[in-house]
Amino acid sequence: MTRQEQLDLIRAACIEANPSDTTLRDKNSWQGLQIKREYGRPVRLADVLLALEQSGDPQYAVNTTGEFMRWGDTPTGIRWNLRKDDLAEQSDECVAFLAELLAKH
């Protein structure tokens, strides 16, 4: 799966977990004969945590350094960069980890 496919999968899971938040959705509109695509707002850590909770595997938390932890377990070593609260700006490792978790459900 490419990074863009992983980002799309995570965004879709976040939208599904919070359908009333229409700001996450992309919008397409016509400008003359061309389609203009407007991207929804960036996916934030809160969106990801809601998606993980909805996925049926809410056993992950994030500590104060942004590291994902499974309840009662040691930290995973995967970190969300808290200074850049935008999924697209997270490391490849973080994006792949989240996509794998959310793809299971």
C-alpha cells in the first residue's frame, strides 16, 4: 500500500468515526469544464483516536510524548509528532502503523 493509500484509508476511517464533522470531507465542484477539488481539513490526532475507538480496538492511547501505547503494555515506539498535528506531516512509520491498525476493522 502506498503512503497516499494509507493516508486515504486513515482519513476514511476518521470520517466514518465522526460523520457529523463535514469539515474532514473533500468537496468537488465544477469550474467551467474542470472539476475543482477542495480537500477537507487536516486529520488531527483526536480524529485518529476516535477512529481507533470506533474500530473496535480502543486499546491504544497516546502518552505525553506522542507515543502510541497499548493499554497495559510497553510503548510501541511509534510517535505522533505533537508539534505538527496533521496526519500528512507524520512519519511514514506512524502512518503505516495507523493504516495497519485501521485496515483490520
